[in-house]
Amino acid sequence: MGKKVEHPLDILREELQQTNVALKCAYDKFNYVTEPELIEASIYEISALKARYSLSLIHISEPTRQE
């Protein structure tokens, strides 16, 4: 059988879903850790994932803007 070609929008949606799961895990870790260094690291991780999530949303909405 041939290799299935995914639509770019499907790939972006999958990345958005993966980022959402990672963000949930980062929040869970933030709520669990007690050491100041780990709390700080969790805050940076959450911030980076929120930025990635926002960028994914922008990329998903771009094709609909161009149509």
C-alpha cells in the first residue's frame, strides 16, 4: 500500500492537540513540585507551551483567511 499523505491542516491540528496535552502535563507538574527551581522551570515550560499553542492556532486559522 502507498504512504498516506496527510493534509497540512490535519498535521497542524495534531500538533495543537499534542501541545494541549503537554500544557496539561506542565500545569500538573507545576501543581506538584515544591522546590523553587522546579517551580520556576515549570513556569517557563508553561509559558513556552502557551506561545506554541497560540502560534499553532494562528497557523490553523491562516488557510481559512486566504480562501
